[in-house]
Amino acid sequence: MKPNNTKGQDNMNIQALSNDMGTRAEDARALMAATAEVAEEKVVEARNRLGIALNSGEKILRRVRDKAVEGARAAGHTVQGHPYQTIGIAFGVGALIGLLLARRNGSYIPQRNALRL
């Protein structure tokens, strides 16, 4: 059974999020450096809060990234260990979603006597 490409896509999404957060952090650090000479009390206080927020954000990003990778690995192991059950569950969920969407759009009309023998 050939593995699908969602693992690679997940890694790319996580990497894109990480890169975006890194860019934001760099921008914030550049702003902090640009205002380094300003000694007004409010600016100093804002810079301190920004520094704390950056550190906190980086820690949260690392934790989220680690949890996402861990979850993707666990899902991959489960799918590889139980392929037929995974196919059955995916089919059932897809059928249920299709039924709900069809009823929502009004295209599903149940026939009461369809199974009468």
C-alpha cells in the first residue's frame, strides 16, 4: 500500500507557519532595535512587553509544532497498522457527510417504501 502525501503536506504547512511566525518575530525584533534609542517610559514599557510576548509566542509555536508532528506520526502509525478499518471509517464518515449535505441542499428525498418486500 502506497502512503499518501498528507504527511509531506502537513510538514510543509507546519514549516510555512513556522516561517511566517519567524518573519513576524524578526519584524518585531527590528522594531525593538529601531526604538532602542528612545528612552521614553511608555516606549521602554512597550518594548519590554513585546519582548516577553515574543518569547512566549516562540515557546507556544514550538509546543504546537511538536504536538502537530506527534499527532501526524500517531495517525500515520494507526492508518498503517489498521488499513481496512481506516478505509471503513473513512467510507462511513464520507457517507454520513454526503447524506447530511444532500439533506441540507434539499436533494435528498427519502422513499418510505423503498425497502418494502
